[in-house]
Amino acid sequence: MGSGTEIGRVRGLGSAKSGAHHWWMHRLTAGSNFLLMLWFLVSIARLPALDYATVIAWLQTPLAAVPMLLLVISVFAHFRMGLQTVIEDYQHDETRVVALVLLNFYVIGMGALAVFSILKIAFSGGAA
Amino acid sequence: MAVSILHRATGAAMATAGAILLVWWLVAAASGADAYRGFLDLLTTADGSLNVVGYILGIGLSFTFFQHMGSGVRHLVMDVGANFELKSNKRSAQLTWLWSVCATILFWVYLLVVKG
């Protein structure tokens, strides 16, 4: 941090122009994942069964649907940033760009499927 | 060293196998009773208990999760600049194993023995 102009040091953005934002968001979602995954594991373990009727009835309640939505957003954002770091560390040629694009397609596609499914169950009881 | 690279391996395993299983479960539940039965058939036997695939994925992913959680907390401590002394650093790496093994056993004892 010793080089550069004074205003540059104050901004702290560095050559990537985004500063420590990615790093900080990764730690922030680690914390929210910690809480949400504990909630998820305890809830799943305490459900009387995991059959269709029980799971649908559970996911229809606001106190299950909302944490479940937050969990998907938090976990998916966290592993998008984690896998992005892994790709940037190990892929050095043009395949890096391809891998990053595929990662984003994967995360957004899977996330959309999960969010839509949770909302459908919550609002309509999962009826096909 | 091993625990550090394992943090990436466990993370990548959950981002692929774990995420696919979670989304599959949610999509199946939102697609109706027949689709949900198809999802359960993948993991359970006819009487409702877990089959071999169910046990491998269930125990494997829960252990993977607890190990990632343990090494993740260890990294959060190192992020604030602490725990870089060789001895305590090594001990905390070993503690992540103790934690993940114990947490996985306790989780499954609760599911299979306490709950029945």
C-alpha cells in the first residue's frame, strides 16, 4: 500500500478497481451461510419425515420459505465467488474466460430454478 | 496445507454435487408428487429408509459441509492476522478434523438413533 497517490490510497481500490469488495462479500456470505445452513440442518433433521406432504407443508410456511430463499441466495453467491477465485488461480489461458462464463451461467440458472421452485411451493402449495 | 487445499475441494464438491442435489429436491417438490417420488427413489428404498446412494451422498455431503465449515472458521481467524504461529496453526488444522468427524457422527446418531 506504499505506492500510488494519496487519493488512490484513500480509495483503496487497487488495480482491479473494485478494492476488497469481492473478498469482503465472500466473508460476509460465509457468515450468513453459517447461520442459514445451521438453521437448514436443524430444520431438516427435526422434520418428522421428508415425504412430499410434509416437505410441501413445511416450505409453505413463511418461516421456512424465506430462510430457504435467503439460503439459496447466500450459498450460491458464496460459491460463485469461491469458484471464481479457484478458476482465477488455476486457469491462466483463454479457458479462464470460458470457465468464468460457464460458472455464471451455472450459478444463475441453478439459482433461478431454486428460487422459482421455493416461491411456487410457498404460493401454490406445489400443485403441478 | 492439506486442510487449506481441502477447503477448496470441499467447497467445489458442495457447489456441484451439493447444489445439484438441493436444486433437484426443490424442483421435484415444486413439480408435484410424482416428480418428488422420483427424487426419493434415487436416495431411498421402498420402505422409506436410505439406500446406498442416499447414505453415501448424505454422510459424504454432511461431512464435506462440516469440514468446510471448520476450515472456513479457521480461515476467518487467520483473516484478522491471528493464528500464524506454526504450532497453533497446525493444531487448529487438526481441530477441523476433530470437529468435522464428531459433528458428522452426532448428526447421524441423531437422525438414525435418537429419531429412529
